[in-house]
Amino acid sequence: MKLVAGVTLIFLSASARLWAGIGDTLDQFVAQYGPAQADREETRKKDHEQFSFEKDGIVIECVMNADRRCVMEVFHRRGPKISDQDIDARLAAEGGGYSWSYDKSTTRWIRSDGKAKAYRQPGHSDFVFVELLPGWEDHPDTAALVKTYRNSLVFVTGTNGSGSGFLAKYETGNFLFTNAHVAAGVKGASFKTLDGTQLKLGAASCAVGHDVFLIQAASSGEPFEIMKGVDENAAIGDQVVVLGNAEGAGVINTITGKIVGIGPNLVEVDAPFQPGNSGSPIVHLKSGKVIGVATYAVIRKYDPATKQPIKEPVVRRFGYRLDSIKSWQPVNWATFSAQAAEMETIEKLTTDLAAIIDDLTRNSHITHGAHNNPAFKNRIDDWLQDRSKRLSPHDAAMADQSFLSFLKITCQSDVAAARQNLTYDYFQRGLTDQQRERDEIAKVFDEIIQDLKQK
């Protein structure tokens, strides 16, 4: 390795601002130190490039891999010998969320994740090498991400729930991103950063074709960068991390996993995040860029044989891509909230209708007082009163068929009416999903009716 002649190297205390260092990108080094000087001879090699930086008396040589990420750096100075305390300070100031410890037996400094080491060059102790070890990308430590973007991670809290969000650079400004279902579902929402700062928010918009909500917001920290061309710059198997407010606990959790699917609007991951993480950024670890907004979905299915909801609902964890959003709908909060309330009523009725099916199939009757949705409570009470009378088998069957036909009609009536009221694409798509589930429920009711007719 060719080294630039050194000038006095200024070592930093651990409390000084963090510097670009091992594992960081060429862009991060340039932003920190200024223009890079490339070693033309070394950069002819296909597997790496070498750059040198010099600022405020600091001289650093960096070897960059094919992704232009620093896998080895060398720092040195003329004059007084570099002390171990100098090296300690320098390593601490490089940041990344790691600590370093000195191993006397090997005379090396080892990073806390075991994936980097530092040592003096044998015979030239004023030259200090810092390098990443093989396998350093296998399970990347995410502490650096939290440290860098801590003021861009957002807690969403309200009177009835919570979620996550994040601040990111988008087109011409900085914006708060979360899920549309978080904005619609969390009543009286407040948006605070990790340090408790209440965000000042501006105009809001809802994405067309995506469960994504955007609000103008000032950023007090480093905003996330959004990946463009996800299908070209990310691949199945790439590692990701989800950063968010798991289960609404008010603590940033880092949940790692891999990409398992990439579609036109979605990226599916196997990172086991929970409902409170909805709205979190899914970060592509290799690039450090956001590839999607985390969305947690539970999909109910019905067993046609037992006519019961499948015991283990299908759970999907994916992210809505931001790079594929084509248009946005401006949000009027009063209208958006009213449509959210209407959708909430529809979703609750879907859940309550499914509960009736479960009750019928488990117990062969409907449990008195167990189903109180106003859409059918009175009809259930009337039916139970009729069934308590001494009816002939024919009259009992007719009462049952009439009641089940009412439930089948109830599956459709509110959805049909809502189509005239809902103007936001997000709610319209949600209504289509509800219609699909209601069709399955209505089919079960119809099958029960047919069974009664055959008895």
C-alpha cells in the first residue's frame, strides 16, 4: 500500500464529533474530509480502489471495496510517536455505535462486534491499520443506523393506539412518512422524535396505490435517504433492518431480516416486526437507504370444510415502496377522519360477522349476549326469542333461513353504500379488501342455509 506523506495528525477525544471511518462509504468520507485523491495505480485493480484524505492535519488512506465502502484505513503522523491513548481516542471518535478494547495478548484493538481490528504496522509503529474482518457483512450491526438517524425516527401515539414513522428526504424537501392506516387509525395522533421533540407538521398527502402517508415536516437531524430503482439496486436475499416503535413501547427496536420478494409496489421481508412497527423505515443495510414503509397485515381465511376461520391467520410483513409512487392525494383532515371512521365501522362489522360464524360452527347456536354490533343485535335478539318458542321443525327451519339470509345481506349493504362516500384511494382499496372478505363470509352463511334446506 502506498501512503501519503504525513503531516501532524490531530487525534480527537471520544466526546468530539464523530468522523467517517471503517465501514463507511466514499461519499461519507468526502462529506467529512473534502475531495479525495485517488491512487491511480491502485484503482486500476478491479476489486478495490484507494483514496487519500487530508484535512486539519489528519491524513488517512482508505481502501474501498467494489461498493466503495471503506474496508481498510491507515492513519499516521510525523513527529511524536502515536500513543495507545491517541489510538483509543481516534477509534472512539469514528462512531458507528461500537466500542473498542485492547487485547494485550495480540496487541490489537478489537471492535465490540468482533468484525474489525486495529493494530500498529510491525516495524513502523507510527502507522496504524484499521480493517474489517471477513464476514463483516453477514450480520451487520445496526447501532450506527440508530445513532445516525435517531432524530429522524418518529413515535406516533394517540388515545387508541400507536405506530411508527420516519423523516426522509423526498423530492424537494424533508417529510414525515408513515402508513396511511396509522394516520387513519391513531386518534389524536402526536408525532415525536426519539428525544421527545414534538414535530411541527405541515400539509399532508396520501399516496395512490400505496399504504403510505406523507406530511411536510422540518428535520432536526439527518433525514433518511430513499432508494430509487429498488428492483435494480436491491435483490432477494439482501439484508434489511426495520427500525421502529415495536408494540407501541416507545423504544426503538432493530429487527433484521432479508428481502424475500420484490414487486412493483411492495417489498416483502422476513424480519419479524410487530404491529407497532407499522410505518417504520425498512432499511437496506448494504446501501443504508430506505426501500419501503413497513406494513404488518393479518389476513383471515376460512376453511370451506369447517366453515371456521383458520386458526392461524396469514401474517404478511412487507414494505410499500416509495420509489414507485406515481401520485398523491392532498388530505383534508376532516374528510379523511370521517372516511377513516366509516372504514373502521365496516372493519368492525367484518370482525363481528366472522365471530358469529365461529360461534355457530363451534356451538351449533348463537350465544345470547355475545354479539352486540348494532347492525344485527336486535335481529339476533328477535331470532333467539323466536327459537325459544315451541316451533314446528318447518317453522324453526324457516326462521333460521330468514335470519341467516339477513346476515348474508348485512355482509353487503354497508360496503355498497360506502362506495358512494369514500374518495381517498387508500380507503377505496381497503373497501375492496373488505368486500373480498365479506364475500367469503357470505359464502359461508349461504352454505349453512343450503345445509338447512337439505335437512
